[in-house]
Amino acid sequence: MTKLADIKKEWEKYIVLKDDRAVDMILATLVGNMLLDKDPIWLMIVAPSSGGKTTLLAPIVDIKSVYFVDDLTEKTLLSGYKVKGKNSSLLSLIGSGIMAFSDFTSILTKNPVSRGEILSQLKLVYDRKLSKYTGTGGVKWEGKIGFLGCATEDIYYHLESGRSMGERFIFYWLNIPTDEEITKKQQQTNVSAKGITDIMKKYYADYFEGVQQWIEKHRVPELVMTDKQRERVRQASIFCVSGKATVHTNYKSGKVDQIPQKASVGRDYKSFEALLLTFQIMYAYETDNPGAKVQDWMIDIIEKSAYSSINRERRAILEILADTDKLLTASQIGTSKGLGLEKDGVGLYLNPLFAVGLIKRNTSSNAFKWYIEDGPTKNFIKKIANSVSQIKLKEDEPIDDEEEEYDVNTQWETM
């Protein structure tokens, strides 16, 4: 039967597979949602436009009960409208299965009212129940729906307000190859995008069938982790909910004017456990070992997912502060390698990070200076940063200890 190594080896014939763990994540989302009676796994792969995320997702098309969705409205998921006496809503069609989105960002660009209604409905879909009452009566749905979606980094901006309602996504930032690597690879292959999908969908389907047969033979095991691994998952979950917290700032002063809305860590922890159990089963299938346990590389993926839950600007600032023992002003952060933001632009991201406790602020001088305390947060960021991005403070770049007085009345937009 097909194994992950076979799939990745075949992928490398057609694309630069810079981040092969993304393949693991996609297949784990299929297996976890379709074959396990656990919490749904809602995976959002995030990368710049033309970053290759849709290419990796497309071959799931032949998996039974996977439905690709191009658009959503307030009435798509559940409505009372019938065609030839049958309910025509998407949830009624799927029952239990997986919704797949090649570009979920486009759905979030709808007007705020529509976007809010769609996100509210999706929250109920994740929770396995949705009811709606129309002029023709009531319609109800119960089931289990998984989610596999691709989005550009704009998704962080569009989800900012919806996160206070408790969005359910596990994010995975896709590391992408350089332009030079992409163009060289394209010169070596003349297979079209459709042709690649046609080839790879057979590998995906065969792998899924293989894991399914293994589960039927051996049954679903219990999740087996060490205490150290559980502590890593716990720390990742805590970071995740802090990073995703909704922080409202006054558009004139830039000051936080509401208590941050941070979800409980329980749901994210359970989602990560469901994903880890899936990885454990996939590893057991790969090694044909029913007693296989969670491996440390699986926890690495969970930590990267937790780190991927916040936008790249906030990640960049965290990496810069984690990479130095100095206290930095907003201007110093903005001029650090790889960021290139003005002081006021940096301030847009400092206040939310400070409000949820991920960074600290020193006010003993004329200028605010920012830092991360030594401890779990700093260690987590330093450990994970290299697997997500390469924004570093230049080691040979002098840091000026003085800066002009910080203007607390700078006009910042709401984050």
C-alpha cells in the first residue's frame, strides 16, 4: 500500500516540496475527520498567493464525502429551499464529510454582515448541530463536518473580528520555495496542474484506503504521549489562544479600550489531541506497529500550528524580541531585518501582543521599550520561529539605546 514517503517522492517530480509536513497535515485531516469518532479537525493552510497550497490540496478530490466549495452565502449551508421535493442545502447534501475550499479568503471578503453570519453558522457546524427557521418551517442538520481550506495571509485580518465568536481553525503556515527554485523546477517538467492532480489523487486515495483498512483490522488505539509531550501540547495551546485573542483598540489613540476576548484553551487542546491521535495512527500504519506512540516530530507540527495561528507581522515582532536580551523601541523593532515597518506601523501589533501578555513594556524612559520575559513564551518562540519564518535581528546590527519620545496619541487603526 502507498506510504507517505511514496507520496512525497512523487510530489518532488513535479514541484519543489519545501514543506513536506503539509502533506502529513492534509492527509491527517482526511483520516481524522472521516475515520475517527473525535472532535472535527478544521485545517487552514496559509501561504502567499501562488504559494502551492492549492496544488497540495487538489488531489483530495476523489476521496469519498469530500465536497469542494467555491462560495458560501448565508443560505448555502442550511436553507428551507427544496428542489424536486429535496432539501438543496449543502449540509443536507454532505450529511457527514469534509468541506474543502481552494480559496477561503475570497469568502471572507464579503460584507461584514454576511461574513459574520457565515462564521456564526460555521461555528455551529463544527459543534455538529445547526437549526434554521424559515417561512416554510424549520430545517435541522446534525453530523460531523471536517474542513480543509487554503487562504492567503489576508485571512488573519478578515478573521480578527470573527475570532471573538470562537473560530475553530487549526492554522498551518506553509513554507514556500524561492522564485528561483520554482522556475528551475518548472523548466524540468511540462505536466499541467490538472495532470499533476490526476496523478497525485490516486496516491492520496490509496493512502487513505490503506489507513482505513489498517483501522478496520486493528481498531483505533488510545492516544499515548509522555508527560513531556503533553506539557509541550499544553504550552502550544496556551500560546495559540493568546495569539488568536481579539484585542480592540481605539482608532484615535491606539490604546486597548476593551478587555481582550481570549477563548478557553480547552477546545484548541482537544483539537490538537485529535490531530495527534491521527498522526499516531498514521505512524502505526506506516510502521505496521499497533503499539506505536506519539513521536516528538508530531509535537513539532502541533507547535508550528499553534504559532501559525497569529499573523506574520505579530510573529515577526515576537521573533525579533525573542532573539535579543535588549529592550527595544518600536523604531528599533521596525528597522530590524526582514520587517521594514515604520514606528507607527509596528505599534499596530505591539499593543495587541502586550494586551494578551505575550510581550512586556518598560516605561522607565522617554520611550516605551518592549521585551519578552525569559520563560515558556520566549523559549517557545525561539524554538518554533525557524520552522515558520526566517525574520531575525541582525547580530551585527547596532541597537541605539535612545529614541525620540514615544507618541501615545498616534492614530492607529483598530486591529
